[in-house]
Amino acid sequence: MSDNDTKRLSRLTAILIQLQTKRLLTSTELADKFSVSVRTIYRDIKALEQAGVPILTEEGRGYTLMEGYKIPPVMFTENQANALILAEQLVLKTKDASFIRDYSAAIDKIKAVLGHQVKDKANLLSQRTQFTQILNSERNSNNLSELQYALTNFYLTKIDYTNEQNETSSRLIEPFALLSNQGSWLLIAWCRMRSEFRFFRLDRIQKLHVQTEQFTPHKMTLQEYFDRYH
């Protein structure tokens, strides 16, 4: 096998993993990722189709895999997938490029075996989670997993929250994003009592209950939120 053949085989495998990681991918995205031409991606997609991979083309949108097509039958619960996404964000803050590269490749393979719904939720959580400096701290909470679930499934959440003045109130909130700040976890959520977005420190949440009622998703990215409100 020539060096070119080896590179192409590696690329075909990587394209398959990428297609299993995300619901939709365009030929331009794939070309940029693998530093090849769009025409080369067209040929690669055709080769995968000829090999029996069920790739569907959504006109004007990109490529997607037929629902249910997976490589190795590894199954994760939604909370386990969320924990892995959280760990990915932590790894991306390290300074070792090789560790980041290897972990990102591993996470791509893990995401690839998730079903479309869990995959979409995992990608949403990744986009709505942000880390700054993380320090050792005595502050702690026991609500992160439940809040991740509420965030990605758009469930209203009822909390009993104690503010800096040591006043406790019950709030009905719409979880939007999770941030780490100096060792504390912060939740950005729409507070129905105040009719505005508020920050909530997780270690100040005394009680939390995820409701069965869903809210209308807020159609903006985390960066758009910061641009609009800060």
C-alpha cells in the first residue's frame, strides 16, 4: 500500500468518525478539517457509499448518516455522555498539545457511537459550557448532573436559592449555560420570578427539582448571550 493510499484510508476512517460525531457535516467543513479539496471529499464520500456506509445527502445542508448506523456497540447514558463532554472542556484548558489532540480524537470516537438525539444534546452542552481558571476550593455542589440534563432537554427547574444576603427564595428557572469561575460553578438561567437572565452559584442552591414541563429554547449561542447582555 502506498503512502497516499494509507493517508486516504486514515482520512476515510476519520470522515466516518466525524459523520458519526455530528448530525450534519458539509463538504467544505470536511475539506478544511483534513486540508484537502472539496472535490477530494466528494470522492471520499462516494468511496464510503460504495463500501456500504449509508450516507444521506441533505440538499443544501450537508451529509448525514442513516439513524442507527454505528461502529462498536458501546452505549452511554445521557448523563455519562454529559460527564464526558464536561471532561473534554477541562482537557481543552490544559497546555499540552499532544494530550489535547489525543483526548479530542478519543472523544470523537465516543461521540460517534451516540444516537442522534444524545449526540445533539452533547454538542449543545459543549457549546453552552465555559471554563475560566479552575482553582482548588472548598465550595461544592451536588446539582451539576441534573442541571446538565435540564439544560440539554429544556426542562423548567425549580430551585431554592440562598443569595449573598443569606436570603432564601424559590425560583422557577430556564437553564441556559454553565460556567466555572475561580473554582465555583455558575448557572446562567432565565429567572421567571425576575423576568431576566440571572447568574446562580451552584453551591448556593439548597434544593433543586427538574420539572416535567419544557420551556422554549433560547435561540442564541453563549457568545451571543455575552455580546447582548454584558
